[in-house]
Amino acid sequence: MRSDEWLNAKLEEVWQVLMPDVEKLNKVSVVFKGNWKTKFGHIKKMKDGSTQIVVNGLFRNEVVPDYIILTTIAHELIHYMHGFHSPYPKRFRYPHQGGIVDKELKARGFGVLLKLEKDWVKNSWVEVISSLKGNAYASYTQDSSRRLFCF
Ligand SMILES: [Zn+2]
């Protein structure tokens, strides 16, 4: 099973590759949490001013490929860069308006990962998530969260 330490190391790696030009203005950490059937993760500003990225706790299991976690982290970091749940000024009114996240990811060379992710979601998500989850329930949160069916 993957650990939160592993996850934080990936955060640093993804940051360096995805957006070395974007300065880290506050403390940013990432944790595995929840076990969602319809969500990959979300980003949240904490009371102490730090930013926390949450990745679906089901993704601890190695049956979920690394690239699913990397794209989830990358997606949330684009929100950070756009000023959602970060100290940066908000650049857009809504976090997903006009496909801004995927556009930015593609512009920064993450298009291949997005394609892999899309294929995995299409072909494997339901089976994998069902096998990892005993009790099926869906969890819904605020608009900056990432939903399975928002692609
Ligand atoms: Zn999002």
C-alpha cells in the first residue's frame, strides 16, 4: 500500500516537472483520505493558511496505476496556480470554467497522462473501485472537487 510519505514525495516531483516556474507561497501537503466512487481528489485551504491536497484513499492500493495519482496531483496543483485554495490571486471565476485545468495541463506537457487517465477511467475504474470498496456510497463535496463524470 502507498503511504502519505510516498504521496508527498510525488507532490514534489510533479511540482518540479509541471510548474517549476510557480513558487510555493505557503505550506502545501497531500494526504490520502476518503474512499470515493466518483471523485479523485480535491484541494483545500486550511485554517492555518496552508494548502492541503486530498487524494482518494482508495488510490493507496497499487492496483491503481501511478499515473492516476500523478494526474490527480497535477490537476489540483493547477487549481493552486490559478488561485484556488492558494495565496495566489484568483485568475478565473470558477475552477473548471472552459476546461482551463486540462488546457493548462496539456500546455505543460501532461496531455499524455491525461489520455492514459481517461482510458483507465473508461476501461477500469468501475471494476477497480467496486473491488476496493465494500460498502458502496458516493460522496459529494464543493465545486472545486474533482468528479469522475466531469471529463
Ligand atoms: Zn478540479
